[in-house]
Amino acid sequence: MATPHYRLQCLLKRAQMLLLGLGIAYLMAGSILLLQRSSVRVAQPNLAGLPPLLALAAPPTVLRAWFGPGVRARSRWAAAAAVQPASGGGTKAGRQWPASQSLGVQHLHRQWFHSLLPESPEQRVPLHRSSKHKGTYMGCYLHNASDRALGGTMLYDLRKMTSSLCQDTCSESGYQFAGLEFGADCHCGNRISSTRAPEEDCGLVCRGERGSPCGGVGRLSIYKVDGQLPGHRKFRNVHYRGCFKLTKSTIRTFPIDSFQPNLTTQSCIETCTDKELPLAVFKKPHCFCTWTPSLFSLNQQSDNQQCVEQTGLNHTGNSTAVAPTELAHYQVYHTPVLDSMCKERMFLPQRSSSLVALSSFPGAGNTWVRHLIELVTGYYTGSFYFDGTLYNRGFKGEKDYWKSGRSICVKTHESGQKEIEMFDSSILLIRNPYRSLVAEFNRKCAGHLGHATDAQWKSKEWPEFVSSYAPWWASHALSWLKFGRRLLVVHYEELQRALLPQLRVITAFLNATITEERLLCAQSNQDGHFKRSGASSFDPFTPDMRRMIDPLIRSVDQALHSRNFSGLPQEYLPR
């Protein structure tokens, strides 16, 4: 009897040790997750050698009859545990759209697990490296919550970040320094505000290239961007605010007053951008810089002719200083510098019981509209999916559960009846299918800001993509028009043409109270960093492709009219 009793005791002891070990492992995992959620960043490895994340197969190639009895378009792609190969070598993960709650949770777990793996040796660059990179390398600097090296704008690209991309972006945004952190984060600024760090702390390489330093954890590899001659610098996100009548006492409150005998609009914008101020106030020969947007209300604008006539009267051959008169008209421009108020975002203070969808076909500008909604309301937008790249770009709602009620609206590309009816109301964003298809193909091939290569456009992948995705563009819109409850239809092109009126309509639909300052935030930074640079005149669509797409456009236009919405913009319709 002793032997069985002894064996039982040993078994119980082993079970206790096993349970103790599992408990410790569970607590450690929870602690790591807690650290991750509190923004403690861990170096990420090169994911090329890891198991592929959840990707999706191509959508159905045939559009089902929408009006047929009991038949509707396929609502969701079938999930496949494979990554589609991209032309030109390498593998690219498609957009992660979970086919079920369990698959979505599994995907999140795998993303989290991959981010915790130790960095691979090939991720680090040697300490003694060649200086064959663009710009002037300034060194490695501290960059953390209490000691920030650069305080300007930020940009992320987890797959394609290079030192040249970061420097070009900072240069276009009007900054003199570009700093790279963690292999994927790009920071901009006009002055370095922290101390040097050991060079070995900036040993991570850029995701999009080898051999260039790309910072480290809490460290920036800083470059001075290639300088351009004054008056020839190219900026993005520069917008004309209008002509305003200002008093002399108001002008005196502005922090910068620069007298320039040969003052131009460009030189004034350069001056204010270098001072990291968001507004340039221009009246020859004076350039003023300020951060006070409330002085330039949209309903206080004067006729632009007033500024033009005054500029002509003040333009003389001599270059003597002329003091501002008691009341005069000034031209006001937004510089690329974003006002600090515009950067403030938060989750809804009280959880909403109503779920609002921001639904679109991929490539229709969903990310851009989310950027505008967050600017104009100050609240985060959520997502039906999890996109780590967008989370790292500042869309903090990506990590929040889409049903939490903490986001002002939720991004989705779903088009099934069940998924549509989970939302109480919806904003349906529609874009010209020709442009949507091109945008989505570019994203699949080269990321959020890149362009597909000529070889990819000429490969068989492009016609296969069009034959699969074009019907889905129509079925997505038709399904939301049929099953959506409370619906607001927004056309991408109309939002571009009339930004502020359209944003007022959207925010009213969201039942959000907005201030004029917030509207001006959206106006001054309407493009953000979500617009591909360079417009191409290349037309990749064949006559056969157009014969397939044009009837789909007509079907959506008819469905819009049947629901008493205005039809598609004229440029969509076949000519």
C-alpha cells in the first residue's frame, strides 16, 4: 500500500508545481501586456522569418444579383492563413479583416507575441558605418517623455521607413531636422532640445533600408536635411486662411515681427515655419507669426480684393520701414506647423450606447476621413480591425475594442447584412471606383504611402485584382444602401471640393459639438501624412476593364436615387 500512496503524493506535488508555474507565467504575461499598453516600447524584430499573420484571400470574382429574392452580395472574404506574394520578391501581409471573433483575437495575440520577441542580430547596424546617406548625420540623441529631442510632427511607416523618406517628409513640412526612432518612427523639428546619447544606443536599422542608423528605444538618429535656397523650399499643408482686418493693438501681441524689404508670401511662410508657429500674417514689408487662430474666424474674413489693393498701394520702389497703420488688411496663411490644440485627442468621456460605422471600400479614403474627424472633434475613431501601422501613426482607437463605445465612429469595410445591422447608424464613404482601385493596389504593393512599380502594373496581378475588387466596390455600396439603418452618404470628391461644409454635415450626423478652432485645425492640416506624393497621369485600365466597371457605377447610382440620396458625382459616370 505504501508504493501507491507514495506515487499519489508525488503526482500531487508535480501537479502543484505545474499549477504554480502556470500561475507565474500568466502573471508575467499580464505584466508584459500592461507595460505594452502603457506605452513602454519593446524593440520589434524583423518579421520576415516569422510565421505569416492572418491574411485574406481574394474576394469573389462574380457579383451576385443584389435585387434577387433572398440573394445578396457576398459579405465577407474567406479567411486564409497565408500571405499573398507581391511582385518583385518578398511577402506582404494583406489587410487583416477577421472572419470571426476568435480569428480576430488570434490575430491580436500573434501581433502582440511578435512584438515581444528579442531583436535579431541583423537588425543592428555596426557602430563604424559609412556615411553614404542623404543629409548630414548629427548623431544620436535622447528622446523620451521628459527629454524630447524634436518637438514637431511625427510620421510612421513600419514597413517602408528610410532615412530619405523621413528627411523628405520633414523638409516638405518645413522642418530642418529629421530624427528616426525605433527603426520606423520619424520625428521632425527645427531645433534639437535634448542631449547627446552614446552612438551605440542608435543601433537599429530602418525598416525600408539597411546600413543607415534609425535610432533606438527612446533614442533618435538625427539628420540635418539638405537645405534649399530661401524662397525655394517646398512645403506641404500650406493653406491660405484669408484676408482679415486687424488693429495695430492686435498686431503688437504677435510674438514675431519680421521686417523684410523684399517680402514675399513664400519668405513669410518660411520665417514662421522656422519659428515653429502655425500662422503667417503678411502685409508688405511686415511678416508676423502667431499661434492665435481665434483672431481669424471664418465669418470675419474680408474680401480678398481688399488685401490685393492694399498690397498694390504699399508696393513702392524704396525699402524703408513702414509702421502698421491703426487698421489694415492682412493676408493670413497656415504654415506646415500644427497648432498644439489640434494635436489633442481623447476617447469619449462617456461610453456611447450607439455604434456609428464609418464604412468604405478599401482605397476610398477611410484613413483620411478618420484623420479629419479626429481633428474636427478631438475624439478618437475606432476600427473593426487592428492595424498596427495605423495605431503607430496616432490612431489610438485601433487597439480599443470596436464595441466599447469609447470611439466617435468605427472604421469598417464589411458588407454583410449581419455586420451592417450591428451598427445603429453609418457614414457610407464612396469614391470613384477607378481611383479607389488604383489606391488600393498601390497600398497592397507598396504600403500606405508608396506606389506600385511599373512591373506590378504590367503583371497579371493587376487585371486579376480589378476583376476581383471592382465587383466588390459595387456590392459594398449596394449592401449598405439596402441594410443600413440611419445612413449618411459622403462622396470623397465632394469632401475634397467643399471640406468645411461637408465636415459640418458629418459632425452634425455624429451629434458632436465642434468649435470653429477645431474646424480650422482640419482646414490647416487637411492632408496630414496620408496622401501619396506625386500625381500620375498613367491610366492602367484597359477597355475590357472599363466595360466591366461602368455598369457597376450605374447600378450604384440607381440604388442611391432609389433611397432618395443624390446620385454619384458626374465624373464617376461613363461618358
